[in-house]
Amino acid sequence: MAKSFCVGIVDNDERSLQSLREIITELVDGIDVKWMVTSGEDAEHLCLESKSRPDMLMVDMSLNGMQGPVFCRRIREKIDVMPILAMTAFPVERYAIKAANCGAQGICSKNSEADLVNSVNKIKCEGVLAAGFDTARHAHERLVEERQRNANSLTFKEMEVMDYASEGMLDEEVAHKMNIAVSTVRKHMQNAKNKLGAKNRFQALWMWLNGED
């Protein structure tokens, strides 16, 4: 009997997790859900352990705590297997560049069953969803090379601050989300601005949103 293809799903909404499980198991042939979690930290541990690593990871880009793009980058820098499918309830264009830059193999809308099913099937069969996305291995090599080449690479905390700020959050809101002081948020923002070579906060956020990191 052929081994089933397993996915892991990360979404901070329990109801979304149940809905995604139903869609995947009922509408995609030969696929099982290995696990579902609401925490990026829990998912990272499961992905890095070979015994609990799924064949594909599905990640909501709007996670609480660790942001989806930062989580994807953390995973992809560490392993060159297991394709990642980014998901969003917002217009896909909002996160498309971020998803590609952080090492995902595609992005789809959580609001469309057809898009979800097509995206899972295509990545399952071909490894990537569309032009502009790297394979898991190539994305891993690119991110590792970027990290080694650029001493000014943003830290994961700086990336999180930029992600939250790019969604229009005030420093106080970012501090609450990350459970850190407002002064620490501003320090991370200043460091990110300097590393990006931006003249001000607005230019830094524009560069971050457009993948110029």
C-alpha cells in the first residue's frame, strides 16, 4: 500500500484548522493531515524533528506571536526539504512577495476551496506552485547564502517588527503582540532601517514590503 502524503497545518484559528482539515482530506486524493497547531514555535519543533516532519507545511501568514513570513524563513533556513504553502485570508497579492522571499513554494487564498485544493495538488506533484517561487532546496540555498554574505541581515526579531509595522500597527501594538517594551520595538525598527539603508521609517517599510531586504 502506497504511503500517504502528509501535511502539517499552522493557523492561529482553531475553526480555520478544522475547516482546512476537512477540505484537504475530503477533496485532495491520497493526503492526510499529520498534525495541526496554532503556535509557530510548536510547528517549528515538529518540522525540525524528522519523525514529526510532514511532507508539506501549510502556514497562515497572519499568525499570532511569530509572524508567518518570519516562521517560514526560520524553517527554510534550517532545512531544504518539505515544501511550504503559504495561506492568507487577505488578497494573495498582499503576501506574495513576502512568501517567495521567505522561502515558501507558493501562496493561496484560504477563502477559496478550489485555490487551496489546486495549490496543494500542484506543490505535491511539482514542488512549486508558480513562477517566482523556488523549490525548497533552492530557497534554502538562497537564504543561507544571503545570511552568510550579508552581515547586515535582519534578525528574526527585526523581521517580526517590520512585518507587524508593515500591517499598520503602532509601536505600542507591536510591543503588545511581541510581549516586549515599546523602546525595544523602536530599537529593532532603527536597526532594521539602518541595515536596509533606508532614510526613514516609511522608506524602510516600503523596502521591506517590496522584498528589498
